[in-house]
Amino acid sequence: MKTNQLAIHCLLASAMAFGLATVTSAQTSAPGTPNWFASGNANAGLPGRTNNPPPQAAAFLKFSPRVKVTWDDQYLYVQNNGIPDHGMMVGITAWQQQVPLPQPYFGENAWAIPLHPVPAKNPRPIKNDFLRGAVAVSVDGIPIFNPQNNRGEISQQIGELDNWGGHCGRADDYHYHAAPIYLQSVVGKDQPIAYALDGYPIYGPTEPDGSAPTGLDEFHGHTTPGLGYHYHASTNYPYVNGGFHGEVVELNGQVDPQPHAQPIRPAQSPLPGARIVGFTNSPDDKHFSLRYTVDGQPAAVNYDNAGNGAWNFQFVKADGTERTATYRAGGRNGGPPPRNNPLPDNQRGPRPDNSRGGVVAPVTINPKHTGYFIVNSSVVTNDGALPVEFTGDGASASPPLEWSGAPAGTKCFAVIMDHFPGPGDVKWYWTLYNIPANVQSLPKNATGIGVAGNNSVNRNLGYAPPHSKGPGAKTYFITVFALSAPLQIALPPSQVSRNVLLTSMKDLVLDSAELKFTYDRTRFIQQNGDSQPPRRDDRDQPNP
């Protein structure tokens, strides 16, 4: 323990000698931060820091100035642009055609690590859970996701990850699905290589003295003298922490709150036969080149930051043809920039529903959830399977719901059903609001109760049934909100999307209740063959 304390003390003393204030206060954005999210003050929106850096800051300071930290009495805030200080993408054989783009993990969108983790009364495993968002943050500032992807497959075992254990998500956001064990050689065996979002540290495969850890629990963690409780990374499942020993809040399948990535182009599709063989980026993170082969034939994606939120892409295909495209932050499919002037960099506001085939960047709120207000359905239990009758493979009926325990002062209810295909994306199937306070249930195929908004499947009013494009279980959520006042929405119901509804109710939520369930088309497809999901009218435009 004395050795650890001495190392931390020396590291922090060294950092302060070289200007720790610039590391922690981060008056300028990190190198390579694109103009469209660079802030004049990376601490904008963050609580004030105390004078003495917490011990948790030590390992992150190894990666300054690319990684910046600040803190208050409760959290260590980790800020960077989502690009690690190592190679990326090489070794991937199951490629979704996503590429690394800088991300705005600054200011209010920084990673927050609890400084005083609290053991949970009911520790939560992450297997088949927390499939969205990060479960930890590595000390080089890169988020670590569940070893399972959002389809429930183990990414490391199907060729999705590069030589460092990472890849890019649907928002072109680079993240790990396995702890980057190589970091142990950078920070030392006596320092964590990551912190789980419950606040407990994650060490490499060995103890600080080089010995193999013993007595690990189901989450790959244990308690030792001096270090207390901590996790250990491994070269096989779970690769990272297998669950949360400490308290966390889950919202819509992920730890909440946490930063969000910002996509600038549509999500891509898998490229069969592709293997990524090379990747380079400039020191300022403005010029990138990804090289790959398709069945042995060379190809490449080259892209550059053109400024003012624009990125120029050159696609060199394996057949020798080339294509160029320009994508802009806030634009659609490489189209023009948004009409409205952006908010100042140190402010946050609701983002538009930039549609990508029905998938949008979600607005998120953190509604009160006491547990006294509950929602149930007579046709599906929490974590159960939705019957075919209520899907696009059946009668497309909306499921019956009933709720109880609404708090005093409830004036109306609202209902949202949504699904999260990947990080930074959301689809919504049902928006219903201004349900009278004396209504405690909805029948099957409910109509004439409250006001129906639109859905992202066909933009029509009312319920759109789940009808995914392929087999495999998909997770859906129905959330009922108890509100302190009826919603005053100036838009017509046909323009009331999930984002509009959440933005309108964010200051009115007294309590919320959630029903989580799945639908797996595998058996239906095996018995009946595949069928196409309902087509979206190309004339429909995304709603603000």
C-alpha cells in the first residue's frame, strides 16, 4: 500500500510541477477536437473542482494532454475526443463499415466516475444486460462497452474487434468491448487500467506484485488488503468487469447518466469478406486513412476534417471505383448544415430527430423512478417475450397496460415505447400523452384515450408494432410517466415524436415506471419465412 501511495504521490507531484491546472481546468479543448463541438472551456457545465486531485486521477494523467480530468467532491470527470493514443481498427474481420471519428466527450458530456463507490445491495451482472452504452472507462479516456454487442453476441469471438479490443459503433464512435490490457505496461501493474462506472477500479490480469489474482467473484473482482474491492481484466470472458459490485442506475439498458456520441453520417451495413489491414491518423486528428481488403483486393476509406462541421470522405472500393461524399454535423446523409444556428458550445439543447431509416439520435432525460409507481401488462411480464399478436408478424395490436402507485399531484400520464439499435440511436413505436389522471390502464388496441403522437416506423399516428429486419432477440421498453401538468405542445400530433415528447415533459415528471421485454423473430422466420417490415414513406421527413 505504501508503494502505491508513493507512486500516486510522485505522479501527481510531477503533474502539478508541469502545470496540473492546465490538465484539470482544461481551458482549451483536446488536440484534434473538431470545430463543431470544440468548447472554449471544457469545464463548461461541470461542478467546481476541489484543490487536491483525487487518487483516481493518477492513471489518467499518464495520457495528458489528450485526456483531461477535473473533479468535485463526488466525481472525477474524464474528457477527451474519443480517439486513443494507439492504432485502431487493424485486425477486424467482421466490419460494419464504421470508422473512427472524434467525439465530444467534453463539458457536460464528460465521463463521470464516482469517487466514493458504494457496494450495491443487489449487485448487477452485465451478461445479457447493459447492452447499450459503456460499462467502464479506460485510463486513456476511451469507453469500454459490454463484451456482448447490442445483439447479444460476444464481439471478441466473432471478429468485430481490432488488435486493441475496440471497434466503432453506429455513430462512428470508437470504443472497446474488451479491456485494453496493454495499458498495464503503460501505467504500471500498480495502477488501474480502467474504472467501472460504479467507481471501482479495473486492474490488469495481475496484482500489483505480478502475482495472479485469486478468489475472484462472478464479476471478476475481489477484495484485497490495501486495494479494497477491485476488478481484474482478462483475456477471456468477461474480458472486463462482469457486472457491477457497486451501485449504478440503469435507464433504457445502460448506466445512466453517461455521455452520448454524435453521429454525422448514416450508420453503415456489414461488408462481407472485408479485413482491415491498416489505419493511420494525423497527430491533430483531422486526417484519417483506413485500408482494408475484400477477398484479398485492396480498398480504402480516406477522410479529412474540412472545418465548420464538415468531413470529406473518399471511398476507394476493391473494384477500383471511387466515390466522394461530404458529411456535416447535424446534416442528413451528407446534406447541408442545419438551418438554425447552433447553441453556444457550453450549452446543451435537444437535438433534432436526424432520421437514418427510422433510427435517430435520442433525447434523454433522467426521470424520477421511485419503484412505487409500476406498470404491468396481462400479455407480457417484465423481461418476458412479447407475443406475436402484438408485432408486425401478427395482428399488430398494441399491448394492454395497467399501472398503479401514481404519486399525489399527478395530472396526466404519457407513454413511450422505444428500442435502441445501437449507441446513440433510438427507434420509437408508440407515443401517447395527456392521458387523464383517472385512467389507470389501456386496453388492447387502445384508441380515443389521450393524444397519440407519431412513431419512427411509418410516421403515422399511434402504435407501430415491432418488426425487425432479421432474427435475434431485440429489447423494447414501454415507459409510463406520471406528470404534474398536462403537456402544452404547439405542434400537431403528427409531429410529436419521442424527442418532442421527452423535451416537453422533462420538468414535469413526478415518477416513471418501465416495462422491459423482448421479441425474437427467429422461430417465426423458421416457420413462415422472412417478410419485410412496414415500409416508411420516403416523403415523410424527420420531425424536430
